[in-house]
Amino acid sequence: MSYMMCRLIISIFLFFTLLLAACQQDVATSPTAQIEILDIQVTSQPGPAPTLEPYVFKTSEPGTVSIHGLLNVVDPMVMLPDPNDAIFLVPLELEGAGPATIPTFVVGEVPQADVDERNGEFMFTNIQPGRYAVIVLTISGSQIPARTFFDGNLAIIAVEDSDRGDTIELGDLSLP
């Protein structure tokens, strides 16, 4: 099960637990049953922590560009990426295009990232020069522009002809 799905299941479980606890306040004040809560302790065994196998991303064809980054979901209760590598690179036609001019897209017609679902690391391959916006498709089907994590600007990338053969590092991006 992917990291994102685990987080979603845990979040849903906590939501319903809190909802049930809130409903219990309206029940009669005399208890009808006693519940014993056990103190459970988790201990770790000495030694190094297990390491994940490295994720191997696809590589670009010669003469094209790779774009690498990491997507952080700020509030998984509000919006969660679709679990099917839902990070896309949408071409921007106009110079200076911003949020009002980012077009919607059709899956399969724009570059889609190869995503390590365990941690949100992603890679676009075989990208040609142009201007692009990083867009995330959510579970609900919304197309949300990713933002740079530290300053909140839209993740808009200018790929130059001189970038051919290189990897552009985007760093950390966030949703929303």
C-alpha cells in the first residue's frame, strides 16, 4: 500500500473516531458498559533502521530534458493526489502566463511524471524547451497547480534550449 493511501486511511480512521467520541457526549450519563484501555508499548530492536530500496526513475532520451522534484501534500484532509502518478507538466502558450491562463489538460496529452509514491519524489523525462506549469490531479479530479514549498509561488518552469541533456531540479513543491 502506498504511503499516500496509508495516510488517507489513517486520516479517515481518526476522523470517524473523533466523530464517534463527539456523539458519545449525548448518551445518558450512567455507563452501560466498562471499557478497559490497555497501555501498549512499542519497542524497537537495536540496529540500523531498515532502508528503502532506491526508486529507479526513467531516463530521458538524448537531446531532451529531465525535471526532478518532490511533492509535499500540506493538508491531506483537504486534497490528496490521485494515486496514479498524478503530477503533470502542462504547456503554457503565452509569455508571462500565470494562474488565470493555465489551461486544463487531458491525461495522456501532456507529460506525466514518474512518481515514487512512497515519498512524493517525481521525474519528468523527454521534455522539450518551452514554458510549463506543474499541475497535480487530485482524487476528486481537480487540476491544482503545484506551488514552490518555501515561497508559495506557482511552479512554472522555463525549459531553455541550452537545458537539453540536463536535469532541472525543482526542489520541494507543495499541494496546495
